[in-house]
Amino acid sequence: MSLVLFEQVQEGDELYLDWLLSGLGWTFTLAITGWCIAFAIGILVGSARTSPHRGIAVAARLYVEVFRNIPVIVQMFLWYFVLPEVLPANLGDAYKKMPLPWASFVPALAALSLYTAARVAEQVRAGIEALPQGQCAAAQALGMSELKMYRLVLLPQALRIITPTLTSEMMGIFKNTSVALTIGLLELTAQARKINEFTFQTFQAFGAATVVYLLLALVVYALMHWLEAHYRTPGLEPSRAPRAKAVGAKQGV
Amino acid sequence: MGPLDFSVVANALPFLLNGLLFSLELTVIGFAGGLVLGTGLALIRHLEVPIAAPIASVYITLMRSIPLIMVLFWFFFLMPLILMWATGASRPVPIGPVWTAFITFTLFEAAYYAEIIRAGLKAIPKGQYEACKALAMSSAKTYRLVILPQVLRTVSPILLTQTIILFQDTSLVYVLSLTDLLGAASKIAQRDARLVEMYLTVAIVYMLICSLASQMVTMLRKRYAIPSRA
């Protein structure tokens, strides 16, 4: 059995491997840009969920309910098929006539980032709510504005608490990029399907893509693990290992 | 675009409801099958069964790292080949998209449920096992009567939340051209050129069902929490 990835495609001088790599490129670009947007919106909405102002809290809750409870594929269809129809005619036309990868990429990005943002927001809220009441009270006692309290006191601690759950959200956005194939983006899964259609080497085509997804998950895991260790507040983390060590050192063990 | 005309939705209602029924069917099968299989996988890992435990662990990691659409494709294209090989048939044995969906969702969800249940197993205090031993319960009885009922009770909110995600994920059978809620809507949308009305309707239906379901999970969690550990 020869390796089909290193064969030339039927028309052209690329290798099938190039198709797969191009798919990986789009998957990666979509996931990373989507994550940056989702993270920013997620922090804003998550903080707003805990706001003492009722209006802001309700608006944030509404955002989460809408964007978390509609399946990603349906959201992509809304951005891809529905939005250009409900926009004013000239805008809608311009939106539809974007050059090809972008006509799929932009709706996919919008759908993925807003969906993930809703999920991140719920984690951020949980993180803020897990902090002791005293943190908020102390910030107020120091005369901090609400904005400063969130920026300097609550969020830095909450984000550290939720790093492990954010890891799985980040892995989630990488996996969800595959949904973009339904609106025509040739990302990793789509390229694997295309290679399968051209060569009938099902096992190799999907096997290669599966290995790439595994590697992506591994990279995300390693990155988040490093971030968690790097931004750890010494002495504050609940993990038992370092403390046990310190006790041991004191006793001269 | 002309004015919105939702009569197209009303006319297609029976077709859409049939689609929704299939989505729910898929959710129920995926939930039931996934729960049984997932509990098995979790126990295998928890009890550190030789040979089986590392295999279960690899299976769970693999399933959780690749997208569901990819798994659907795997089973759609490979099951026929595997069946050909297993039954000695001379050509691939097609299983069709419906069976592909049922098998995929069961096997895929099993991996997610397994991790949830395993976390629950870890949280059971040692004293429970010791008490069972003191009562001379067999290992099977210990798990069936004491450990698993507690585990399922504590993790049920997370299991149900995962099941809501499963329900959302059933819409991905679109890639197999199946007629679930989304599939039904998209077929009508294309036939009648009424994409805006159909997709908006579908979005609202999914949102209402999932919102309601997650409210119910929150209520159940408050009501059925084990008091001492609430």
C-alpha cells in the first residue's frame, strides 16, 4: 500500500498532502481568530452577567441564552444564508460577493466566535462567582470604580480559576471549525473528504486528518498547561503538591 | 427579498415535526446507548482492568479530540468496509446514513459520558467502599447498589447538560443528508426558496427547546441534590 498523501493530485502538480495542509491552515486560522474574539466577548459578557445593574445583567443573560442554545451549524446557516437577505440590498449583495474563501470564512468566524463567546461567558461568570465576597467588598472599600474592580481584582483571579475549563472550550472551537464545511469552507475535514472522493483511500485520508486533530488537541493542551503554570499566583493555588513539599522542607525531610 | 411569509412553515409543519421527532429519537438513543457504554468504559478505567483500561483510555481520548463530523464520516465510509471484511462479503456492505447516525452518536457520546462518570466515581469517599466490604457485599453488588446510584445522582446535572449538547449536535447529521429538524427545514427551504423563514424558525425551535431543557436541569439539580453534599 502506497501513501496516497505523497502522490500528485489528478490535475495539477500539487500533492494530496498540500490539500491537507491547506485545510489545516484554514482550520487553524478560523479557530485562533475565533478564539481571540470569543475570549474578548466572553470576558465582557461574563462580567456583565455578574453586574449589579439589572439591565446589563439581563442583556448579558439574553446573549448567553440565544447564542449558546442554537446549534453551531444553524448559527452558521443564519450568518451565511439569512443575514445577506435581511441586510439592505446593496450591503447584502456585497456580503454575498466576497471572494470565495472569505464568503464562507466570515460567516463561519461570526458563528463560531459568538457561540464560543457565550460558553466562555458562562465560565467567566462561574469564576467570578467562585471568588470570596470579601474581594468585591475590599475593592469597594479602597474606593475602586466598578471597572477597576473587575479589571484589577476580580477578573485576574477568576481567569486563573477557570483556565482548565477554558482549555476544553479552546479544544471545542478547534473541533467546531469542521462545521464550516457545511457552508463551503475547505478546512481540514472537508479536505480529507475531498481526498477520499478523489482517491478512495478512505483509511489514509481520514486517518491523516484524525492524526492532525489529535496533534492540535495536544498543542492546545500543552499551551494551556503552560499558561496555567506561568500565571499561577504563588501560594494561592489549591493544589496540594507544592505545599506538601514546603512542609517537608521545613521539617528537614 | 420579498416580505417574510411564514405560511411556508405552517404548510411544512408535519414534515418539520417528523424531522424533530428524528432529532429526538437520535438524542434518546445516543443518551441511552452512550450512558450504558460510557458507564462500562468508566468502570473499566476506574477498576484499572488490565489491557482493557488502556484501550478504553485511548478510545476516550481519541473520540474527544476529533470533531463529530469527522466521526460521522469515519463510520459512514468505513463501516461498510469493516462489515465486508467481517462477513466475508465480496463488496462493501452499506449500512445507510440512519444507522451510521445511531451508531456514531452512541459511540461518540459514550466517550463523553465515560469521563463525566469517572469524575463522579473519583468523588465517592473511600468509606463507602469500606462499608460495603464490612457488610460482605460482592464487588458487583457494591457498585450496583451503593456506588453507581450515588455517582449517577451527583453527576446527573452534568450528564443532562451534555445531553442538551448532544441534542444540538444531532443537527450535524445534515452532512449525511438525513431528515432531522434541520435537514427537513433545509429541504423545504431549498424547494420553496424560503431560506430566511425556515432557518429562522429552526433556530427559534432549537433555542426554545434547549433553553427550557437547561432551566429544567437547574431546577432538578436544586431539588434532587444529595442534601449533605449540596
